[in-house]
Amino acid sequence: MYKKLLLIFLLGLMGNLVHAQTEPVSPAEATHRLPLNKVKLYGGIGYGTGLLVLSQAWYAENGFDRFKFFNDNAEWLQVDKLGHTYSTYHFSRVNYELLSRTELTHNKALMWSSLLSTALFLPIEVLDGFSPDYGFSYGDMLANAAGSALFFIQQKSWKEQRIKPKFSFRSTAYPDMRPQILGKSLPEQLLKDYNGQSYWFSFDIHAFAKESYWPKWLNLAIGYGAEGMVFARNGENASAGYSNSRQYFLGLDFDLSYIQTNSKFLKTILFLADFIRLPAPAIQLQQGKITGHWLYH
């Protein structure tokens, strides 16, 4: 999953540098649409470069083996599966922001942005299939499709995104126990330490109740995470003397999409920052115990 998080961030940055704008295109702007060939060119270069970097960073050292399937659905208390859903959702979002500004119709831009988001992650799953350390996971593919579907259904039904997956991270002590797997440095831990990762579904309350006085910028979010995972599977952790457990959260979140600015640079920063849940109050449920946090990240 951490490979996809890195790829989606790089592609999101590239897409917004091509055209940093988040509000819908008005009729007056229709004559200034992005050339579709230009989007294909930059997208192809960015995607190809990303795959090349990933193949060298994660697969080159150990080489490739025969293709195999691998059932990893029971690993990491499914935190990694939410990471796949998160990644393809935001990949769909980036694709749609670009394609909706070309000559494609709204329906075609939506369809292609969602289909491509799942299809373009397929080569990564195939590379995993040939890797001696991994394998092709049908669970990962289902999670990928779920992320694209979440974006597609909302945009088709409401013409806006009222429920956004978000990501947050906090440092833990677990990487010290298995640094090769959970990360040696903070950047590695950000991508590899599932104990520190939380995934949220941020609900835009104002969008669901537009006539209410609920602040536009304030969302409610439900989150999921886990800790105690030094090894991937429950049995492995128990055998090594570790106790892993699930975490559930209910908290506040900030919707940065409502911030208006004419600066393309700030639009890019706000668009990318809307991928994450900023520190905010939250209630945590873990092993039957409820804990309140003034600022949880």
C-alpha cells in the first residue's frame, strides 16, 4: 500500500501543477480548456516515471520470481486495505480534475477518471505478483476498485464529494522492533508503519444540510486504525508476545475545499492538504475503552 501512497502524492502534485484549479469550469472558461493530448502526455510521463522509480526502489534489489497469487486479507488488521481504497479514491479525484477541463463531456471525464484509477494501479499489483517478497492480491484489487467506486458514485449522484477519505499519521515505537519492515527513518515509517496510520471518512455535514447553520468548513469524521502490529498476522504477533488491537475514532475535521483563493500555488497546497486529516478533537474506542483527545493526528 505504501507504494501507492507515494505514487498518488506524486501524481497529485503533477496534476495540480499542470492546472491548479479546484472549482468547476464555468461556461466562460470553456474556451480555455486543457488540450486532451497535453493531459495524456504529461500524465503518461508522470505515470511512467512513477512506475520506474517504484520498480527500482522496491523490486530491483530482490529481482523477480514466477508470478504467484497471495492472500493477504488477514494482514495488518486490514489497515493496508483502507490505504488502497484511499489511494484510488484520490487518484480518481486527480484524474477527474484534469479530464473535466478537457473537451471530454462530464460523463466521459467521470467514467474515464474512475476506470483509469483502478486500471493504472494494476501494473503495481502485477509487479507484486512477480516479486519474491509479495504476490498478486485480489483483496488489494477489490480495495482499489472500492476507492474508484466511492468517487464515481458521489460525483454521479451529487456532482460533488460529500464523503472524503483522509489520512493521518503519528509516530510509534513499533518500528524500532522491526525497522526493516516498519521503517528506519520517519519518511519510511510514514509509509510503512501501519501502527501509526489512521484512515478517516470525512463527512461534509453542510453539503448534506445546505439550509442549516452548520459551518461549511467543519466536518465530522469517522476513523479506523490499529496498533500492536509488529508482525502482519494476529498469530505471529501473539507468538512473539505482542497484542494487536483495532482502533475506532469519531472526530472533527476541516474541509479545506471551501477556502477561496486566486493563487494557483495556494490552490495546489490546499488540494493536496485536503488529502489528510489535520489534528483535531477526536474520541477513540479501543478494546472497549473510550479515550478523548483534544488534538488527535
